[in-house]
Amino acid sequence: MNRLPGLDLLRAIAIIWVMLFHGLRYGSPYRDFSVLGWMGVDLFFVLSGFLIGSQVFKSINKRKELNIGEFYISRAFRILPAYFAVLAIYLLVPITQEGKGLQPLWQFFSFSVNLFIDIKNSNTFSHVWSLCVEEHFYYLFPLIVLLIMKRSGAALVIFLSLLIVTFGM
């Protein structure tokens, strides 16, 4: 996919938005503004969904099929090395832990921290919840696309759309 300057601008806005949320939350006269920080994270999710969806549909358009193994391998090489490096630092160098402890290790390996997050007792590396949400999208989106490709029909599309909207809320 060619670079789209507009997407880079949106990404910059999302980064600034999240940084303002974290920076203004405590002791700032602008802390009321910080309640809008979730919008920066949502913007990241929308951008990621667009970019990943574009890759999937571009592959289908080009080859008339989706090589799901290739998709998962490319995602793994893009995300997992940095993720495991940061996780190793948190585990091996406790002084880097910004909180009270880590969630159980299996939650980091299964990308399920967001499902079992315990901010009161284990808030170190808790911000990984957003990556976990993205990983769920990476797992499910190609499978849903494959299902629709194999068994397309109005009833299936309506059913999946309702399912996604229902569980998305």
C-alpha cells in the first residue's frame, strides 16, 4: 500500500491525543479535557482496521484468494519481536515496572490481558490491553473474510454484521 499522508496525519493526531490524555490526567487545570483520551485510542483502532483490511482485500483482489498463513506470519514478524522484547524487559528488569505487578504471563502470550485486566493489583504493562484488542481483530477479521468468500450470501452477511455489531458493543 502506498503511503497516504492523510493517514499519517491522523496517526499523529491520535498519538498527540493519547499523550494529552496521559499528561493532563493528574494535577492539570485541563484534566477535564483528558476524559476524551479514549478518542485517540479509537482513532488508532480505526486506522489499524483500515490498514489491515486494505492489505487483506488487496491480496484477495490480486490473487483471488487469501493466504491466511502468509497474513498471520507477516503480522507476527511485524508485532511479536518488539512485543516480546518489551515483555522480557518487564520480566527480567523489575525496576522498569511502572506498577504493582504483572498479570499472569499466560495472558500476555494469549493476548488476553484485556479480558482479565486487574488494574488495582497488576497494573504493570497494563497498557498492552490495546494491542490485545488489535490482535483479536487480526485473528478474526481474515477468518470472517474467508467465511464470507466461501459461503457468500445476503443471509450470512447480515448475520455476521449483526454478530459483529452486537459483540462489538
